[in-house]
Amino acid sequence: MGDTAREAGPFSPRRRDTATIVLGAQWGDEGKGKITNLLAEDADVVVRFQGGANAGHTVVIRGEQIILHQIPSGITSRGTLNVIGNGCVVDLEGLAAEIDDLDGHGVRVTPDNLLLSSSAHLVTPAHKLVDRLHGGRIGTTGRGIGPCYTDKARRTGIRAESVLDGSFARRLADQARECRAVIDAARNCDVLGDVDFDTTLAPDRVLAAAGRLAPFIGDATLAIHGACTSDKRLLFEGAQGTFLDIDHGTYPFVTSSTTTIGGAYAGTGVFVEFGRRIGVVKAYTTRVGHGPFPTELTGSLEEMLRERGHEYGATTGRPRRCGWLDLHFVRRASIANGFTEIALTKLDVLSSLESIDVAVGRDGEGAPRYETLAGWREPIDRVARYDDLPARCREYVDFIERQLETPVVIVSLGADRDATIVRQGRRDS
């Protein structure tokens, strides 16, 4: 039988290199939201595959700031389907509020441009109470993320599909009763104070949010697979940085999900060949909450970085700890994720420094080993061409590129999406 043309079916081979993934190379807050939003202009589908409302991506478009917590950063792009995958945990009340906030910015969210996986687990008020009780030891956001993933792992969680099959209200009530028992057993702990269960666990507002969001729930796996087999351009968005990964991060000061490239597969149920694997690297380093931070600064220099970089959590408003760039960690992130290119962000924050330290490795005792580079005085936030950056600024970028043996393709010089230089031709260098 000779070769004949046939229409592509649901199990046809997918084209290679049609997908891009954006991943944080540090402890989060690298600027993934801006980079994803920039790339989403050319994407048909943007996928979020892990995390929940504990992540905050700030997008600035023509001076207008939009903070996204659960919705993928492609939501501001016309004609783009945004998918919240099964690896995410979703706060229905928060998601409804986020949709309302976007509407206030002129961004309309409908089931045509947002799909919530029916297999995603739901964060409830009970999870937030338990997080307040136990999460302070490692500095969680208190958004109920860890307890929700805990319920998922012990197979007592509530999935979005329960909203569609009518079991959500019953499951929510069962969980609230269990939560009361947990809190009562810990009454000697004064973290929660006097909890008003009827107000805090109020099911009415949660059920209202569930009813409103029911039309958004569906089979995300088949939707993503269908996009792959029809040669759609897919963009996957990591919610948090590599070193918050539950397996590969600075345990136990980590989140409760897989933030590395492996999470993209488990968090969607689809095998995708990523032609571009973009590691987002802040030009210095920050982290929020507790945990090790070898290059952390103190005093006026840290304060300068914090204020110039507006280093306050998009979700919690907590001040971020600031320090020098640590390439030792970024190399480990590249090992985990296989970066093909780097997006370097917040380079403008380093302007005016006389010198800049970069940790390039560790000494015999495990302490950071630094190299010092000359700084630059000129502001760079309005520079449009890479060759027009100050020579010392370009030397800093080139130094990072050589150390990582990975091309720096995108250079971000400010919060606004337009304050970005894309270095054409660097991908294959």
C-alpha cells in the first residue's frame, strides 16, 4: 500500500520544537511574568503547570501594572488560550477576584481564553487555617498551598472536577469538620488566636465562586495535546524558582510542588518537546522568607537594591532579601532544566555601582568565591539596542554568558514590557 496523505488525528506525531518553557533560575521573583508576557504575544497557548496563589507575577504594560497570582501571564494577549494545569492548586475565591481585577484593567477573561484543569486540586479556607498554624516555621505565604498539596499526596484532596459532578459542597463540609478537629487539638498554640470558624470557613462564598468558575473547568490535558498535534505554539510558565523545588531546592525552605522542567510533564499530563528552555536570571539575587542565602548583603547596599528594584513580594508585600548574583546556583538550575538560553532581568538596578561582585563558585569551606567586575554609571532603562549599552554593562552580560556557557538572548532593563532588548541571532551562538 503506497503512502497517502491523511488528516492529523488526536494521536498523530507532533512537530518538534513548537514549545517554549520559561523557568526561574533562582528563588523566584526573577521576572518570569514579564518574560512570559512578552513571549506570549507569539504564543497560541500559555500553560501554568505548578504552584498556586503563593506566586505573584507582575506585568507592566505601557506603565500599567497588573499582578497575576494564578492566571497565566499570557492572559493579556489577544487570541491566546491560558491553561491552569493539574499540577496547580487553585483558590477559587482568589481566582474569581483575579478575574474581576483583570476586568478592571480592561482584560476580559472568559472560558474562551482561560481553562482550568478538572484534575487541579482546590485550596479551601481550611487549608489556609492549617497553613497559619504550621507554615510559619519555614516562612510560607499562608495561602494554604502546602496543606492543599499535603491533602493531594494523602489522597484526601478536593479536585476541580468535584465542582462539575456535584460533590464539592459535601467534600468541603467534610474537610471543614476535619479542620476543626485539627485546630481544637492544637489549642495550646496561640498562632491563630480566637478563630471564628463560621466566618473563616464560610462555605457560601466558596460555593458561589465554584458556581461562577464551573464553565472554565475542563480537560486541560486533551486541550494541550490537541494544540501540540495541530502545531500550535505553546509557552509553559514556571510559577516559582528552581531552588524552591520540593526535591531540588534548599529543603525544607521550599514550596510544595515541582518548579523545574519535570513539573511541566507531571503538571499537565502531556509530553512536549521544548525547543526553547529559557532560564530567567535576575542580575542579582533575592529570596523571600527563611532559608540559606550565601550571597546575601546587609546594610545600605542591600537596602539600595531593595528600593531600586522594588523588591517586595507581589503576593505578600514582604521585603525580599537581596544579595549578589550567585552563578554557582544558576549552574545547578541549568543542570536541572537544560537551559538553552538566558533571560537576564533587572540589569538596570545595578546602574551607578562602582563595582559588582559575582559569586562564581565555592571555596574549600563552602563559602562563595567572588569575582569583582567594574560597574557603570549611566542609566540604561531607556536603551533600545544592546550595542548602545555602556561597555562595562555589556562586559557584565558577556561575563555571565561565558560563565554559564549559555547565550543571554533577552535583556530586561525595567519593569515595563517594552523595556526589553532581544538579541537577535544569539540563540544559536
